Amino acid sequence: MTTRACRRDVTIVGAGPVGIVLAILLAQRGYEVDVYEGHPDPRVNPRPGGRSINLTLAERGWQGLRAAGLEDVIKAMSLPLRGRMIHAADGELRFHPYTPAGDSIYSVPRSELTKRLLDFAEEYPEVSIRFGHHCRAVDVEACTVSIVTSGGERIDARPSRVLAADGAFSSVRRSLLRNPGFSFYQRLSPISYRELRVPPTAAGEFAFAPHALHLWPRGEGMIVGFPNLDRSFTISVFMPTQGETSFASLSDRRTLEAFMFTSCGDLLAHMDDVAHDFFNGTPAPLLSSGCAPWVHGGWLALIGDAAHTLVPFLGQGLNAGLEDCRTLAECLDDANDRWDKALAVFEDERLANGEAVIGLAEKHFDELARGARDPLFLVRRVIEERLHAIAPDRFVPLYTMVAFGSRPYREIAAVRARQEALLDRLMSVPDIGDRLHDEEIWRLARSELNALETVDESLVSDLEEALPLGALHPVATVT
Ligand SMILES: Cc1cc2nc3c(=O)[nH]c(=O)nc-3n(C[C@H](O)[C@H](O)[C@H](O)COP(=O)(O)OP(=O)(O)OC[C@H]3O[C@@H](n4cnc5c(N)ncnc54)[C@H](O)[C@@H]3O)c2cc1C
């Protein structure tokens, strides 16, 4: 075992997108940055399988990349998606633009994004990325980081400060569990996922329109298609792990093909051998997790998925992580590089937002699944769309607030709670499903809309006080 004092100012654990962007932002501020990454360099040894092949970047992600000077280069390798293309079981298509103004989210391949970010980070002489260096543990009292290399060497580093960007299964966070006062929760989703591929057509074209995120909502599961620059589509199948129609029930080629044929024949028609891809590996679980505090002794902070892991139904995990990076860099600038102060402000700003977006993402999936099994939910959806049409600035859809702006998630959770309460009141009107053309209903709705105008800070704090860490559902508890 070797013990060495760290020569660098900042150590980052994890060279995922959050760790790398953070390294770039710190290098731009003159810090010497050591990044420890457990896996080998993906540019030399591409990782087979792994998590989602595609990521969607939205406004918060772009703001983080813009701060690092990377927006244009990453946009150039991304495809803009202007809305959702809904595929009905009979093959009928309906396109729903994300916003009337034509705003887009962007689909980017995870592996290409990571490789490109690594190339950029290595242009900074201040950044040193050590692949095959797995962090086993940290000791906050002793200010040490214990590393084991792929060659089996053990290193106890003593960096000046540590930023843990080691993802949803963070080893750094695991070490903190021993510390009194540190709390952590994890919730396994009943939904798992698998990824498949639709190749370009024989004519070399996209199988489906490339300007949209394609959705096959089916029962409690759904299939999502993302276009790629090579004209293929990545297909993510989200489905209950167990149950009537689930990964467990689709257990052989015949059952799978029959299910695909009846529920998404248009997709099946473009797949070479769905059973081969579907059964080649096991479905991956989805989870939410959160923890507090994020900052320890002014020496260590958790960031990105290590601090807050989301289920992917709002496509916000990385976007939130990149927003963390930008916020931390701004906190350092504002605090003139006094780390204790900067980290305290960072935690103050971001922890409650992390909790809020974890809850929003879980709740969003509940809504999608409920929409599939509850016909009254469709009435609720129609009312929601109508309210937005009546008052576009006052009743803004959840996804629009989350993806196309940077209003803090905690405020969005509070706004959404008010929207849900309003919808509950309208839905409690007897026979509401038959009265959607009744002007009296919309008079009532208009008067309710006036109350939605502002969300003051006291409302946001009241909500958070009523919801201890780990309650997870700011919105669900209120509605
Ligand atoms: C199916 C799915 C779809 C998703 N879609 C979207 C989307 O569309 N948009 C979006 O914004 N987000 C999405 N996400 C979330 C997104 O993947 C994560 O939020 C994002 O990857 C977090 O980045 P990170 O750098 O914090 O962590 P990670 O990407 O997990 O990177 C962590 C890095 O740390 C390394 N590491 C781990 N442990 C150690 C250790 N002990 N020592 C050293 N290194 C270590 C890992 O090898 C890895 O390189 C999705 C997630 C899933 C599962």
C-alpha cells in the first residue's frame, strides 16, 4: 500500500458526464483536478451494454454545457426532437409538439457524449483522468480517499477536497452511511427496462420520423424510440418487472412476438430479430435515491446521481446533474473560491431541488401508468390541455416547466401541487366527463386559474417542511 499526499487541489470521483463537466469547469477556474474513474477509458475499451444508450438534453443540461463552453459541439452531435409521436396500437400516429413555440429537446448517444467530453477535458493540462482507479471508500475524519487500481495497487490519497460524482451506486456515499447524521434512501421502481435497436431502412433512411421522440404507451408499460445520427433508432422498453404483461410474463419468443405484433406491429416490422435482442441479457432495474447532507466537513460534496438518482420518465437525471455543476461553479465564483462557503450555498440551493425532482419524476410515471388504466384520467388530461390553452402563462404543463426552463424544481413542485389541487376540484364536479362543453365548468376553471398566478417562497417552504427527506412525493402528498 502507498500513501501519498495529493498534489492536486480537487479530486473528483467518477468520470461520468457530471464528473467530466465539473472537471472542465474547475480547470477553467485554474484548479488542478484529479479524476478517478473505476472503469477503463471508454475510448480505448468501449463498455458493452451498460445503461441507457441515449440521453435527452434539455434546457438545464444546455445551461451546464454552455457554462463549460461545450453547448455548440455537443449540439452538433445531437438530434433535436420537437415533440412526441404517439403510436396507437392500430398504427395511427399523433404528433404532439412539446410547446407551441416549437422548443426541442435533444437526443444524444451516451457513449459518444462521454467520449467527446473526455477529449475536451484532456485538452486542459490541469485535468488528469486516472482510469481503472476505483474508489473503495472515503474517510471524512482523516480526509482520505482509498483507491484500488485495476492492477490491484492500493492508494490512500489525501486531497484538499473531494467531489463525488460516482453515480447512482456511489461508493463515496456508501462510506458516509457510517457517519451519524447522514441519511440515505433508495426506492426500487416496479418498472425495469431493456434497450433494443431499429436499424435504418433498406434505403438507408430512418424507420420513423426523426424529429420526434416516439412513444408506444401500452398498459402500465411503454416503449420509447430515440433517433440516432446513424439513422437507427434506440428503443427503450419500460415494463413492470412482474405481473400480467411484464418482463417476467414475456418469457419466450412466441409470447414476445405475439405481444409485439398486437401492441406495436409498426415497430416490430422494422426489427431484425426482436427476440434475440430482448432475451440477450436481463432487464435493468430503475430506482430513485436521495440523501442528506451532501456536504461533509467542507471537504467533500456529493453531486449528480451520487446525490440524487431519478427514474428516467422526465429525462432529467443528467440535466439536473449538469445544473448542479453550473451551480457549484457559480457558487465558487460568488464566494471567491472559499470552498466552505461555496459548498454550503451549493447544498442550500440544490438539495431541496434534488428532492423535488426525484418526487416529480416518480409522480410523473404514476400519472402515465394511471392514464393507461383509468378512463377518467383522460378527462383530466383534456381539462389540463384546455386550461393551458385558456391561460398559457398561468397553467404551464409540468414537462414544459421542467424541460424548457430553469425555474427551480422545488418551485415547480409547488406550482404542480396547486395545479393538481385545481384539477382535483374540477374532477369532483358530478358527471364531469359529460360536461366538458359546459360553459359553467370553464367559468369555474377561469376563476380557479386566477389563484395560480404566483407561488411565493412561503408556500414552497411550507411544502418542504411537511415533507421530510425521503417522503419522496411532494406532489403526491398534497394531491
Ligand atoms: C434508462 C435511463 C434513461 C435515462 N435517460 C435520461 C435522459 O434522457 N436525460 C437525462 O437527463 N438523464 C437520463 N438518465 C439519467 C442519467 O443517466 C444520469 O442522471 C446521469 O448519467 C448521471 O451522470 P453522473 O455523471 O452523475 O453519473 P454516471 O453517469 O453514473 O457516472 C458515474 C461515473 O462514476 C464511475 N464510478 C462509479 N463508481 C466509482 C468508484 N467507486 N470509483 C471510481 N469511479 C466510479 C462510473 O464508472 C461512471 O463513469 C437516464 C437514466 C436511465 C437509467
